[in-house]
Amino acid sequence: MIVECLTDNRSRTEAEIRVLFNDGHLDAIGSVTWKFDHVDVVEAPPNAAQNLETAAIEAGAQNVGPTTNNVHRVYAAMQ
């Protein structure tokens, strides 16, 4: 689980988050964020336009594809 916080005091926020997790074991701040990318995800219904993939790629999408339930998912760099 990654918890993202907006704060003006990093130490105080870390302590408050630790309390929320009942003093469980938490790694240091930022220790695993390098493993994840911030991306935008847009889902389109199965009856979306035929040219969804072409339009999405032209708009800057990184990946387009159907999911298991035929919903089309478009991944793009976070704006």
C-alpha cells in the first residue's frame, strides 16, 4: 500500500500516518515509490468508437487495450 500525503511538515505527517496504521511496521518515506509510475487511466465502454485506439495514441496515450470485461482502458502520462 502506498499512502500519498500533501504536507508542510514531513516528520509530523509520517508520525500521524504511523498512528493510523496502529504502529505497524512501515518502511521509510519514499522507499518503494521508485517502483511505481503515476499514470492517468481512462475507461471507455465496450461500445466505444471503432477508432478509439488510434485517437488515444494520437492524443499521447501509452497503452490501449480491452480488459477482461471488454471495457477499453487507456493509459497515459499523468498531466
